[in-house]
Amino acid sequence: MLKKFYLIILVALAVSFCGCDQTEKPKLIMVTNATFPPYEYIEKGQIDGIDPAIIKEVAANLGYELEIQDMNFESIIAAVQSGKADIGASGITVTEERKKQVFFTIPYVVSEQLIIVREDSAIQGVKDLQKCKIGVQHGTTGDYFVTENIKEPERFSNGALAVAALSAGKIDAVVCDREPSEVFVRQRKNLRLLNEPLTYEEYAFAIGKYNPELLEKFNAELTQMKQNGRLKEIVNAYRHNHSKTISEKVVESNTFLLVVKESFYLNFVKDGRYKYLVKGFGITIYITFFALLLGLVIGFAIAIVRSTADQTGGLRILNAICKVYLTIIRGTPVVVQLLIIYFVIFGSVDIDKIVVAIIAFGINSGAYVAEIIRGGIMSIDKGQMEAGRSLGLSYTQTMKYIITPQAIKNVLPALGNEFIVLLKETSVSGYIALQDLTKGGDIIRSQTYDAFLPLLAVAVIYLAVVMLLSALLGKFEKGLKKNE
């Protein structure tokens, strides 16, 4: 019986190992900015569009399991270059500068940069743009062309925001790719397209220079899709289908309440779009909570080292290291720190992006918490330390039982404020493809092209959380003051 049992176990293990070898596929990670219809957009919670459709078909032919991540456009080339992603696709134009950073596949489509203006605008062509405020999506071909040939533009994180600013009268014109431009204009009757193209460009997929084999495979597949007409079929299908389905408009009515009701349905109820905010809110709170804990640990340790060095003259080496840390962290923007930690420090490590965000925001918060707590410690009268030592307590015991409790109570309002700041700083998590609360609002806006309600909803949620935290902090402070 025992031999039979061992035999069954061995057979089961062999079958399981064989099954893994047969079913497991290599993963292909694609990064994009899903606010560029019809090339990439989010529909019913899934990233869809011309680029995802092409890459899905190529990945299936090559035997890859495809994973698509949504991130800011400016981070796509960096993600591919650092190895965080295998391929980048977001209507990326081939330029000489980008060729120095990544490989490009053969072009799969030729597009144009068009000019969008308001219906009542006097702008008739390129020659009229010199004295105008021009909006562009940061890092795009339109951005480069306008900067080099016309004037310094106003840069937005995506085309939808630029068009919203144009529609509101904040700028005079927007330069954008043809297909998204046509979609934007269909959404708003107060906008029109100029007939004169600004420039032409070729789109291609970006692949890391460490992976020439993938480039060769993709080029072979794209060449075959061009020859058999499949590539043109995909492009035309998405252009046609998106032009029909994207024409969501708020009901035109003189009744304000009806307009608000329809806008609310379009932005939050239709297709369950409120779920983007719910999911993003959960990620925001999760990152903020654990980043706060990490920041408190780092900040408290540094505050003790620095205050000890100030009071006793000891721990000089540790104090010098802490000063360098504080100078670097407080002297650089948190979004730069986040990108460095993700693309450089963890560039070759497969690590969860949420963990990266917690580490980045925790390290950033730790620098400010350290100075807050150190200020609280140094504010305690020196006689408190002398009294503790005269009672026979050691320096560590005096700090633990006498100085620190008083310091914490004094700096509690400042610590609460740091928690609130940290909560709002997490809004830059979208740079590393995290769908936080702000990114959830961006996704809704990219689908409905309504800037007001999604942004208002995000602002209200942040405000509600801040007010709740302030109320809880106030109650906690009152509880600590009862002994007085």
C-alpha cells in the first residue's frame, strides 16, 4: 500500500510539472496611455483600441500572454527602456531622439497633426498661430513641432484636458493627431478642425534595445499583416466603430437639472464608470496608510539621531548621513523620486508597483516627519531632561518616558497635516501605471470628454477624506489634553 501511495504521488507530480510546461506562456507586457482614441481607450474596464488589437493578434501568433498597463504618456519610453515593459504603444511617433533610447518596429500607420479651434475663432491656418495660446499633449509630436517651429505651447498631460481648456476659452488652439482630433470635435459643437495639416508622422511600436529578437519577430508579423491586409482591416474597423460609439453627448436642454442628471449618468452610472473611482480610492488609501507607517518609522529614527547629536554631540556619522538624506528628499519633487525608484533603483527587479509607491512616498514623508518630530523634541525645555537625569534615569529612559511623549503631543497637528499632504501627493501614482483616485477620474474623462464632473468628484472625495481625518485628529488631540 505504501509503495502504491508513493507511486501515485510521483505520477501526480509528474503530471503537474508536465501540465505547467505545456500551458505556461511567456508574458509580454505592453504599456500605453489609454486616453488616445481610437488608438487606445478604456471600454467597460478594459483597454481597447487599434494598438492593443494589433499587439493582441501579434502576441497570440507568437505565443505570448499579453498584459496591458496604463500609464502617463511621458513614462512609456522610460518603461520600455528600463525593462519594466516589453513594448510601448500609444500612437508613438518615430523620431531621431527616441531612436537613441529604444528600437522601433516598422511603421503601422501614417497620421497627421491637425489644429483644433473654437467655432467662432478667427484662426484660419498655421500662419495665424504665432500670437495664439496653443495647447498640446506633453511629449507628443505636436509638442515638439509647435515648440521648434511656432512658439512655446501650453502643455497638458493628455489631449482631452487640452481640448477641455480650448472649449472653456483658456487657450486659442490645440494641436493633436488626426483621429483623436476628429473624436474631440464630434463631442463639442463649439469646436472645428482646420483643413490644413500641420505635419505628417509615422506611428510604430517601441521595444527595448536589450530585446532585438522581439523586434525581429514583431517586424515579421507586422509585415505579414500588412501584406494580407489584416493591419488595414483592424485600423479601419476601430476608426469606423469608434466614430459611431464615441458620440456620447449630454442631452441639450434648457433645464439645468436635466443636464446635470444626464451628465451624472454619463460620467458615473453608464457602464459602471463609478467603479474607476471606487477602485482608485481603495488604492489611494492603501498606499497612503502604509506609506505613513513607513514615514513614521523613518522619521522617528532620524529625529532621535539628530536630536541626540544636537544635545550630546554624539552620533556624528549617523547625523551626517541623516542630513544628506533630508537634503536630497526635501530638495527634489516627489514625482521625480517616484520615477527614480521605479525605473532606476528597481529597474531590473520585478516588484509590485504598489510596493514601489509605498516605499517612494514613505521615504519622502519620512524626511518631513523627521523634522517635525525633531522640532517637537527640541521645543521641550532643557530642564525636563535635567530633571529626568537627576532622578537617576538614563538618557534613553528620559527620552522615552519624559521628552518624547510631550514632543509627540506638541507636534500632533503638524503630523496630521503631513498625513493630509501625503494623501494628496499619491495623486502622481499614475506615472508608474497605478490606477489611484486621480487616475480613475482621468479614465472617466477620457471616455466622456467631460472635464467638470469627474474632476469635481475626485476633489469632493479628497475633501471628504481630509475633513474626516481633521475631525478624528481633533478628537485625538482633546483626549491627549485631558491630563492638563
